[in-house]
Amino acid sequence: MALGTYIQSIQTIGDELMASGHPIDEHNLTFSLLRGLGQNYNVFFASMSS
């Protein structure tokens, strides 16, 4: 999956949770996005989550 497509899918999930009355805060949404990036982004993930 292309990075842009992946990011859009995470945003869509966040929007759907909000619409269903179960919003996720930006911190958790961002953490979920970073956690799902895969091994190629481990250094980036480590720097963003510290």
C-alpha cells in the first residue's frame, strides 16, 4: 500500500470512529499510524514516539 493511501485509511478510520460516537484522540491516532508503518520506518517511529 502506498504511504499516502495508508495515511488516508487511518484518517478515515478516525473519522468513522468519531461519527460513531467513539472518537480517538489525535495522539492515539498518530501513534496507531506510526506503529503500522513497518520496519522501513522504525527509525522515524522511534524518533517520533520518544
